Amino acid sequence: MNLTRASKAPGYAVPLHDGVQAVRLQGHEAGPTRRFWVGLSTYHPGGIAQAAPAKEETVYFVIDGELVVTTDGTETALGRYDSVHFARGEVRSIENRSGREALLLVVIAHPEEKS
């Protein structure tokens, strides 16, 4: 078992993100995982993740607040308990257009091992 207390979760810098604080809950510097890692992102009002392809299969789960996800030119508002899945390579962006913080649980697959 690997326990990560939220108060002790290591922070990490996320490229192409502005107004977003991220911590790792499991995987990488938070402890070993085999197939995926889990993070928690706090999007402050106006916080954005610029358009970029998903490096690996990704799931976002909104814990609280509202975020707008854009993919293929289509905007979708996600609210509390909504989730979205992105295939590897799918281009997406995220924006907090509200006046309050939004919490996003992030689950991303590790790269597949080559045989």
C-alpha cells in the first residue's frame, strides 16, 4: 500500500498551464504505480490548460466547480462529478471561466511498454 496524504502530496509544474496548481496523489514522485498516475489540479478563476495533445490515455473527473473543455473546436462545460476520456493524441484544452476554483482529478496512463 502506498499512502499519500493530501497535505503532503508533492506539487509539480505542468507545461502549458497557467493559473493551475497541481499535486501528484499517486505515481511518479508520489510513489510507484504500474499502469497510470493520479493527480489533482486546482484551476483558479481564469486558469487554463492550453491546447495540446494528450500524451497518453487520460481521464478527467471534476470534483468541484466548472471547467470548459475544448476538443475538435467543440466546447463542453463540465460540472461537479462529470468526467471525460481522451485518447492518446487527442488535442484538448481546459479553461475555468467561472469566478470560483475548480478541482479536477486527473488519471493518466503510463506509456505502454515496448516488447
